[in-house]
Amino acid sequence: MNLFDVYSLWDIEPIKAEGCKVWDTKGTEYLDLYGGHAVISIGHSHPHYVQALQEQVARLGFYSNSVQNSLQHELGEKLGELSGYPDYSLFLCNSGAEANENALKLVSFHTRKRRVVAFREAFHGRTSGAVAVTDNAAIQAPFNQGHEVTFLPLNNLEAVERELCKEDTAAVLIEGIQGVAGIFVPDTVFLQGVRELCSRYETPLILDEIQSGYGRTGDFFAHQAAGIRPDIITTAKGMGNGFPIGGVLISPNFEAKKGMLGTTFGGNHLACAAAIAVLDVIKEEALMKNAREMGAYLTDKLSTIEGIGAIRGRGLMLGVTFRQQDATIRNELLSRHHIFTGGARNNVMRLLPPLSIGYGEADHFLAALQETLNRPGDTIS
Ligand SMILES: Cc1ncc(COP(=O)(O)O)c(C=O)c1O
């Protein structure tokens, strides 16, 4: 059987990894500034994480959500404490799209409304509701287009108020920092204004922190820099450091009813063991502080490199543009210097390394980028 051919692949097969390093089948070492698409939070193959998973799978890998699972409670306790949301409750699922899908369902159950306000260039996943609130018609099938969604420009409070005053909106959904769009940080006053409007019009505010959460920006969730508290927060990616797990953090205003949400695999024993290990390491190794410091270091050094246009983002969620729009820069970094970086819309290079990245690794990348940009035009134009 062939694989359904939907991905554009680099001709590299990683078979081993440790911290910020990855090795392929030929033994070539790569520096990972992509984090497997913002997924690797505590570093590849962290020994505490490996041990926790090995011990858990040897004991019990899976049962079901019809029995007690104290690992889910331990995860909820630790996540509540480290994220600053101990009074919220947690619904566990398996991916980012699923977290958003459940969040959208929950607000619609709660408000009995259908329409969602989302933002231009937003990405929220590929399941039916999640892709409907994603501003990319190319990945929506006709089946996904029956949802009521209004896309507004980011940072335009009047536009938000114009929609919310119609009082037919089930939720406002926004990314903590827009990732796939090319790293666009919502203005602090905008986020505060949206919070205020959502409260005034009794419309739940959902923060999608699937890419921008889990310590990546130096705060546990990116929106915390604006001092706001959403009604619902969705998370995935860094939560399991590669083990598939997603979560919905739900404010006490929402009432749970038996059967309203559910999943077979969500919150299984192995996923919880992975997610608990991630939180332990983030705390013990002060990885949010490291994300803040290394993000500031990278931003500072990048701003001195000739040829760089804009640097956006916070912590270890950075977007870099180049004066000379050149799609080959990332390819050069990969093929000549063996450095993975992320792409994004609008020719933006995304830096999403493990939160454990150190100065030596950052300097290695900076030197390689400098060298790539300095090379004669015929190689990169
Ligand atoms: C902000 C955001 N939301 C949702 C998703 C979807 O997550 P998943 O691919 O785990 O379904 C992504 C994935 O890139 C994302 O960046």
C-alpha cells in the first residue's frame, strides 16, 4: 500500500535525536530550530521523559475513559499550577484541531449560538470546525463551508465590536500569536479590548495557544503577557513533547454534562505520563526563563545581521523576514549547514526550537545564517 501523498517531504529521515540535535540515516547531525513543528518543548529524548514513558508503558499503556485514571488528575493539578489556571477544568484529547473542535462545540452548547468570530490568516487545524475557522479556503472542502464564521482583521477593535453587538456570536477565537500566518503578535491593547468586549457582550473568548503555549514565549501562555484571562484555552504541540495529546482548559463558568464531550484515546495513560514529565521538566529546568532569555538573545543578534528585514514574535516563537525575499535561504541552511527551520506564509522563516536551546546552539545558527546571507548572489538568488 502506498502512502496517500499529501506532504511535501525533505529527503531526510531522522532516526535519532537528543536535546536540540537530530541525526539521520547517514549519521548526519542536524540542529533543530523547528522543533518538529513547535512540538518539541523540553528537548528530544529527555531522560526523565523517556523513563516516564518506558515505565508507564511497561505498567499500563491504555485503558479507557470509563474508569478512574489518577494520571489525568495529576496532569490537571500540575498544569493548573504551572499555567496559573488552577481553577479551570481540563478536557483531554489528542491533537490541536481536536482541542479547538471541542472548544467550539462547548461554547456553542453553552451559548446555544453558532457564529464564530475569527481572524484573517488564522490557522486552527483541519477538522471540520477547526478548518472552517481557519482563513485558508484552499484547505476547506465544501463539507467544511457550512459553518458560520466571520473573519476580521487582527488588531481592529471596532470590527470586533461591530460583530459582537449583533449578539449572535458563540465565541471569539484568536491565536496567542499567529503562527502559520508568519508570526503576528496581537497588540496588547487589542487583546485587552477583545477581553473587555467579550465580557460586555457575554461572548466566550477562546485563546488558541496550541503553538504559542507551553512556555514557548517565556510565559506559559502567550496571552498572559497582556494580563487577560480567556474563558477557554486550547493547547497541544509542546504538551506531550511529541506524544500526541491536546487539552481544553475551561473556566468555571462552563457546566459539564455527562456525555457532552468525549474521546476514546484522549487522556490515555501514556499520553498523561508524557505530559506530566513535560511539566516536571519545564518547571525543574526553568525552561520558560530559558525561552525568554534565549529569545531575547536571538532577537538581539538577528537584528545586527545585514539582510534581515523584520524580526517578530516573543521568546522562542520568532519569525524572520529577509530584505531579499528568497525562498532558498531555509534550503541553504538545511543542505549546507544541516539546520532545520520552519517556513510560514509570506516567505517568513519560523524559529521554534526546543525550549532548552543553549547559547552555543544559537551562535551556531546565527553564524550559519550570516554566512548564508553573505554568499554571492548566484547561490541564493
Ligand atoms: C495555532 C494552531 N492551532 C491549531 C493547530 C492544529 O494542531 P494539530 O495539527 O495538532 O491538529 C495548529 C497546528 O499547526 C496551530 O498552529
